[in-house]
Amino acid sequence: MARVCEVCGKGPVTGNRIVRHGLKKCKGGIGLHTTGITRRRFLPNLQRVRVAVEGGGVVRCNVCAACIKGDRIVKA
């Protein structure tokens, strides 16, 4: 699968990009107004690394940066 961490299973999540216009009430305006909402995707920070596996082998895996920093894999 593309864009999925092979260790923890982290993948893309969706959210909104919100556009607001106007002057804040605390600055003397009438408040911010939402003028546009579009969907967006938050992608995981995947890196293709060489990982040492049991039995002395080496394979390439798509692993997220959090798994690399958290020592969930052993680099070859």
C-alpha cells in the first residue's frame, strides 16, 4: 500500500482548510467570517529505509519518521 507506514500503520488523514476574512472583534471589527472550506489531506512523513530483520536479512520498508525516532526499527 502507498503512503502507509509498514510498522505502525499510520496513513493519510483528512481535514479542512478554512479561509476566514474580516477584522477580529477584539480589534474593533465585526468578527471573522468563514468564506471557504476545502478538504485537504495530512500525509505521514514516510521514509524508505533499509531495515534489518530477524535471520540476518535486510529489506527496504516505508517507515514513518516517528517510528525511526522511537527506535521501533533497527536500521541496517
